[in-house]
Amino acid sequence: MSWNLTSLFVFRFFLGLGLGAELPVAHATLPEFLPKTARGRYVAIMEGLLPVGIVVAGLVTYFVLPFVGWRWVFVAESLPAAWLFIVRRNIHESPRWLEAVGRREEADRVMTEIEAKVSQKYGKPLPPVLEQTLVEKETGQAPFVELWSSDYWKRTLMLWIVWPACLFGYYGLTSWLGALLVGKGFAVIKSIMFVVTITAIGGIPGFLSATYLIEKLGRKPIVIVTTAMTALSAYLYGNAETLTTLYIWGFAMMFFTYAMWSSIYAYTPELYPTRMRGTGCGLSSSVGRIGAIAGPYVIGWLLTSSGAGAVFTLAASMFGIAALSVLVLGPETQGRILEEISQ
């Protein structure tokens, strides 16, 4: 409904507010419903569905735009947001969160409803509940203050390095790779179908691989390896000399990028207890936006002052710093229940 460029920017700003608030809520909520043997896999799948959405959005744009114009493309791509209202109304509040804030009767009621549905689905009573002595400790500290307490400061520091470093490298490179490659004669990268193709062929199997390996090998090694390989493949993509190598390294970059983000998104919410999981996820993502904003500006300045070689060296260094911080500061969370990790 925008009537000029300014109103388009204003509406896009509010779109960003909505998306920015939605993502941490989703990533904080889903792990609280899942068992330790599948938690990482399903959170990784949720994040990994992003390239599927990008492919669908690209296809809608490609086929609809020539016939109805850009306004109706926005209308068509707003429909999933309407569906989200229906989804949200049918999701229980997290029993873990209800218990953490002292609403134990509500927590018990929600668990009873879930147990009844599961028992009805499988046609038999649920097995006895194992005796569980681990509980989250109560604290009077504000969530932000507790993020930097003796129990959690290493995790917070790690995430506040990983998120801005990875977003700096990702947005810095993706913002300027187009200019670099068009300058080499690769005009094909301006094509919507090119973006859809490399995202589908590279990104989708990338996140599928991460969802499988994250429960087999653990969070830390997957985050470290995929971050390092994102740096290498992005460098080779930017230095491609032929269309064939452009596609090969483009696929590889999308493969490791979405494997990296799937594993980071699965890892982040596991590092905090329920009472501060939303705060920890939200602030990590927010701090990361500093890197997302700074990356294109710094990379653009470096490109004009020092050339493409310095650009890829800096981007690879940022991914390397992220991988190193996980190696040094990050605990392994594989196979542990959330209450155990929160100790």
C-alpha cells in the first residue's frame, strides 16, 4: 500500500520489527517441548526451512511479478503471516516457562492435556515418569544481569562474538559479491532463478545434513566445521573465474551457510535456562545485528581502498573468530536435558 519510497521504507521497518521479535520467541519456545534426543534436530530443521521459504518466495516473484506487479507480490507473500495467527492460537504455553514463573497449576494442566493427546494417539497409557531431581534454581536477578553472572558469562560472551562475527561476514560478503561478480562478467547472478537455484541445491541439503549430524556428532564440532567451511567456500565463490566454478562454489557456500545457521540456532537456546532463554536468544540476535549493519559498510570501504583480496581475508577472519570462540568458550549440550545444561 506504499504511496512513495519513504512510506515503503517505513512499512519495511515495521516488517523488520515483527520478524525480529518473532524469531527469538520461536527459537526459545520450541526446545522446551522436545526431548534431549531430538531437540537439536528439530530446532535445526525449523531454522533450515528458511531456504525453502526463500525458494518459494523467489518462485512466486518470478512467476507472479510480470503479470500483476510488485504490490501483489507483497500481498501474496504476506499470506503466511496470516497463517501464523492460526498456528499460534493452537500452541500450548511452555510448561517449563509456566513452572519457572510460579504458575505450577497451569503447567500441570498443560502437561496433562499433552499427555492425554499422546496417549490417545498411540492407544496405550504413557510409561511411568522417571524420577527427575534436576530443577532450575530460582534467582531474584533480572535476566540481563544474570546473563553475565558467574554461571553464564562465558556462554553469553561466546554468543555475543559468534552472532555479530557471522552476520558481519555473511551480510558483508553477500552485499558485495554481486558487484564483484558482475564486474567479472557474471551477469547471471542478477537473475532471480539463479538465486533460487543455488539456494535450493545448496541450502536445503546443507540444513538437512546439519539436522542429521548435530545429534550424531554434537553441537560444537558442527558449528566450528560449518563456520570454517562457510569462510572457505565464500572466498572461492568470490574468486570464481568461470560460470561452472561460480555455480560449484555458490552451491557450496549456501550448503555450509545454512548448515552453519541451523546449528547456531539449535545451539543458542540450549545454553540458557527457561527463565532467561528468550532474553538470551533475543539479545544474541540483537547484538548480531550490529555485525549485520556494519558488515556491508566496512566491506564496501575495504573493497574500494584495498581490493577484493582484503575483503575475503576480513570475512574469513570473522568466521574464524566465531569458530574459535565456540571452541574455547562453548559447552557441549548434546544428549543433556535443559535443566542439566542450565546448571
